Amino acid sequence: MTGIIVIGGGIAGISAAARLSAHAHVTVIEAEDALGYHASGRSAALFEENYGCASVVALNRASAAYHQPYLTPRGFLLLGRTGEDTGFEADLADLNSVEITVDEARTFVPILNDTVTRAAYHASAQDIDTDRMIQDFAKVVRGNGGQIITGKRVTGLEHGSNWTVHCGTDAFTAQMVVNAAGAWADQIATLAGVRPIGITPCRRSMARIPAPGGHDVTKWPIFFGVGETWYAKPDAGKLLVSPADEDAVEPHDAWADDMVLAEGLDRYAQHVTEPVTRVENTWAGLRSFSPDRTLVLGRDPARPSFIWCAGQGGYGFQTAPAASQLVADLTLEHPSELDPGVIAALSPERFA
């Protein structure tokens, strides 16, 4: 049986490993002590088919059926203020939403203030049970005889008749390697002697605040400003607020920038009647983008036994079912159900 090493235990890596494990002996190597530690563990956890560029939307739609057991209704609410009409119209079209009155918007989020002049709503956005999805993919890997090794950081890769992946004094061998290392994907490529793609990690900061004004926020939609300059999302009876920042950084265990968070909280506060009086905790994650901001999935053109599964940006969970299936199909040379144009748009060959 073909041996495949998957580097990275976030949603990208563990879903690809699950798809591959029915046809190959799979070993997942994760640097941290748990799966989904970095970007996957700090996701907004939302599924919205229309969110992303054309190739991402195609993956979203191909993933929709798989997601169903993991989804609960959420909805999203777009908010515009005076002078933001052009941006509002663009977001309205991109997100395939329906414009509603501001009074109707207040039935969803009653704390909206009088500066909000336009609103649009889309009911199809849904929360994803991200932890259960990761654990279910992990169960598939183990059920098919695969290994999941945590707490092992890759320190070197060598290619001869097989790949040898070094993790300090430990070494693992396989015929193929899947690079699902997230923010570290280009570093893994460099260790492997493969030309980097140009994957850029970008910080996304988050603050958790108490429920505004004591409201029950459980059924509120995610709501956000024009151009996604901030968003707020209910979470366990509290409200998560993000400045939707995308500051390029080096790969690291990210933390929130206090000034960036303060700016995002202020943008949120300009739309609501309840002031932010307390921040309970803050954190950040890394969203990693390719140069054209879409995923990189498939065999490296110069080293076909090195497979890319990277550049998920902010779309990792919502694209994972279809993206992982495509990675498995391309790795195992199985036919894919995706449109050839979409496959080409995602291929690493576009950067050759």
C-alpha cells in the first residue's frame, strides 16, 4: 500500500488524511500537541456558500452536503451607514443577499443605532461544529489504520526513492508527502527543496465581550460592516468582535494586537447603542493566502510526489470536504467531480 505523510493537523491536513486513508497508509505529523491548534482552532466557524472568490465558492458548494450534520442556523446581517452606498451595493451583490429595512434589521440585532441606514440579510449562513468535524476526520484516519502523531515538528525532508521526513531525532518515510502546514507551508516546501508558492500568513484578531446590554444574543446572526472592516458573532452567550484584520506576519503562535483590536471594537461600537465596557479575553489566528488569494491544491509541477494543500485563507473549514477530496483524487490519480476549470484555478501549476 502507498505510504503518504501529511504534514499538518489542522482541518486541511486531517481532512486530506481522512480521504487518503481509505486507499493508502497515512501518517499525519502535527507540530503541536493537539490537532487544530492554530488557524483551525481560532476559526469564525461559519459556512456561507457565497463567501470567497469563484474557485472558493465552487468548493463551498461542493462541500455543502457533507457539512449538513455539522451545521446549525446562524444567518448574516450586512450593515451600511451614510456614505457607504457604493460598498454596500458591492457587498450586497457579492454575498447574494436581500436588502431589508433597518427596522427589520433591528428585529435580528436590537442594539443597532440610528447611524445604520441600510441593511441586508441572508439566512443561509450557518455555524460549523468545527471540533466535531476535526475529530470525525481523525476517527476516519485511525479507523483506516492511519497514524496521527502530535508534538513532532518537522525539521528536515529528504527525497530519494522515498521521502524521509525528519522530526528531530525521529524519521518517517513514505512515497509521497502532503504539505498541509498552513502558515508554515512555504517553510516546509523550502525544507523539501521545493520552490515556495509565496504563502503569506495574515493575523486575524478577536475579542470576546459580554452580551451587550444583557441581551440574549444566542439567536443573533453574525453582523458586519461594509467591506468587512469588522464583524460580530454570538458565541456561548457572549459576542465575538473582530476588526477583520489581515496584517502580514511571519508564521508564529499568533496573539492579538491591542491597537488593532481597539480600532475594530470602535468600528463595531459606531453601529450600536450599547458601549463596549469590558473585554473578557482576546486572541488571534493566522489566515494564510497564496498570491492570488485562493487555495493551492495538487501535485507540485517540479516534484509530483510533493502535494500542496495550502493557502486556505479564511475558507479552510467551509471548503475542507471538497478540497480534501480533490487533494486525494489528484494524489491517487482518481477522477474528480469538480469542473476542470476549477481544478486548474486551484492547481500549483499556476505559479510555475
